[in-house]
Amino acid sequence: MRKQFLFVFSLFVVCGLVTAQEVAYEEYDLDNGLHVILHQDNSAPVVTTSVMYHVGAKDEDPEKTGFAHFFEHLLFEGTKNIERGDWFKIVSANGGSNNANTTQDRTYYYEVFPSNNLELGLWMESERLLHPIINQIGVDTQKEVVQEERRLRYDNSPYGRWREQMFQSLFTKHPYRWQTIGSLEHLATATLDDFKKFNQTYYVPNNAVLVVAGDIDITETKKMIMDYFGPIPRGAAIERMTYVEEPLNGPIKTTYHDPNIQIPLIMMGYRTPAQTEREAYVLDMISTYLSDGKSSKLYKKLVDEKKMALQVFAFNGSQEDYGSYIVGGLPVGETSLEDIMKEIDEEIVKVQTELISENDFQKLQNKAENSFVNSNSSIAGIANSLARYYMLYDDTSLINNEIDIYRSITREEIRDVAKKYLVPSNRVEMDYLPEQSEAN
């Protein structure tokens, strides 16, 4: 039994070292502007092919929102050489899986295949870029899909519209004020030419990064990439707007009534710096300290000890241009939203005026390291990280050294950043309430 335990323990340690080791990669540009990143790991016969496009909801016309997310769906409709409806069939028939996702800053597509299907993955992504079929039947089909997604995830989901309502107050100039799902009215009135123009503007090689990660041969992979992506013409240079928000001058108070809930919610939203700023990393640690897990300060106080809240939360949502720090809770029984806010504020003031304990600080460091390792513990995770760090941080090397930023943060910085950003003058206070009946 002891020998078995030692073997399992040794295996755990070895696996931990493997997942934490430095990620080797090579990057270069094609003549058409496509950035390429290659990561070779021959430990398992799996390969990820992915393309991230620097287009998200923030790049949309304010009168035509929802386009970036819509294209996440539309570009699976088919291409010149892939029949409509065949995309997913081809992937699954060849032992693969695939997906896509959109944020306000970028759109990401990927396939995971057995490594002997690397060429298939490259061909499919080159088809998406070079030969997409954008026609009325595809647009009409995906409009119905997006409409149903909007109804399911936002309009008819409990608390489904909190982010939409909060960000309308957090941002007045920046496109972050609307969400990736966009407006169904805008999509409904958009023309086929509107969609074609969006594709021609943003789905070009000089607005994308291709990542190939896994069981590959570098020389062979480079040749395939040149064969499939090299002939694709460069697109026109993209002109991006810059938006500068004025200080919030809060607290800004707002109320929203949700017909899908019975328990009210209090939320405080703070505008915070871009994800590339050191202060954004500090805010990550503050949110972990306040509400990550049952041992966190807010959970222990409001849920465990005082039993005032069903749930409390604090999270830092960093993005390319600005971030948002959201904190709030669901009250129990007769507890008022004001009482929840008062208790949360007391904990925030403690962070602003006292240094957190050395023990708590070490916990934060451990959680940061664990999260960093887990994000790169799979080939698909590494591919995503490589694309994200290159495109949104302009620093691919963060895949190996971002953890050093967290390690260098001090308790004094945690105090000072909380004092700078988590203040009433920089926040929106939202009462998210059940919808009142006409009888009431």
C-alpha cells in the first residue's frame, strides 16, 4: 500500500511539473499580415487549430449592434467548398470537436483533432477566411438562432439582464455600453450587404492570429500554413476609434425590474483600468480575497456568520480598453439591499485601510499560481492563451511570465488600488428587483 501511495504521489508531482513548465512557441507573420504562432507538444496525438480575429462588439456601429456575435454563428453556415450544414459533420466524422466564442474585444474559432487531421483543420479555417458563403438563407437561419439565444439567456433567464443594465451606466461613450448579443432589432433590420461589409472589413488575415498547438512537425506545419493561408489577400487597414470616458462622479443609482426573479439583488459596479495595466492584476487578487470560495471574507461574514445573504460575489472583468469590478449579493429574508451594501462596504474599507494578513496574502499567491497553471494545462488552453496574449496584450511571452506579475504584487498595492478604484464616486449602485404587478 505504501509503495502504491508513493507511486501515485510521485506521478502527481511529475504531472504538476509538466503542466507548469515553460510553454515553447514560435511566431512569425505571413506576407498578407496573418500572424502565426506554433507550439509543438508531441506528448499526445492531438492538435488544436485556432484563429482569433480582432473584432468584437466594441467594433460595431451603435445602430447595428450584435454583428460580431452573429458572425460567430454565421461563419459555420458553409463555404465555397464546404456545403451548408456540413461543417460540424466533417469535424465529428474525423474525430474532432470545435466551437467559437465572442467577447466585446475579439472572436475566437477553434478545432481539436487527432494530429493526423492537422491539415483538415488548417483547410477548414482557411475556408472560413477565404471562401465564406454569406447569403440570405444563412442570415435568416442564424437570425432565428440568435433570437432564441437572446430569449433563453437574457430576456427569460433570471438575472439575465444585469450586465446589460449595469454597463449602460458604467459606460456612456465606449461601445462596452452594449453587450455582445446586441440588439435583435438591429439584426432584424440589417441587410445582406451590411453583413457582407462587416465580413470584408474584419475577417481579413491582417486582423487575425492563427495558432497551431500540439502534436506537430514545425517544418511540415509551416508548409501547410503557407499553402492554405499564404494566397489569401491582405485586407484594407482597419481604422479603430478611441473612446475616453469621463469620471463617473458617482455614486450613480439605478433600478431595474426583472420579471424572471423573486429575490432582489444589489450590485455595485466600478469602472477599472484596461487588462494590460498592473492595477488590473491587483484587482483580480482583491476579488479573490473578497469572494472566492467559502473561506473568503464576504462569504464568511454575510453567508456563514451573519446569515444575511444567500450569495455574495466580487469579480474583476478586465477588458482591452477598460475593466469593470462588480460586487453584490442576494439578501436573506427581511435583510434589505441597503444592509447588504453596508456590510460589503465595511469589508472594502478594511482592504483600503489595513494590510491583509500574511496568511491571506499567501493564499492569494497560491490561487493565482494554480489558476495560471490550470489555464495552460491542455493543448486547447495553451492555444487560447497564445492567441489572447498576442492579440489583446501585445505580448505573447505572458504565457510564461504573467505569473511573475502576480508574484510581484504587494499587500501595500492591494490596499492602495482598492483605495483608488473601489470608492463610491467611481461606482454604479443598482437595485435589481422583481417586477411589480399592477395590483401592487
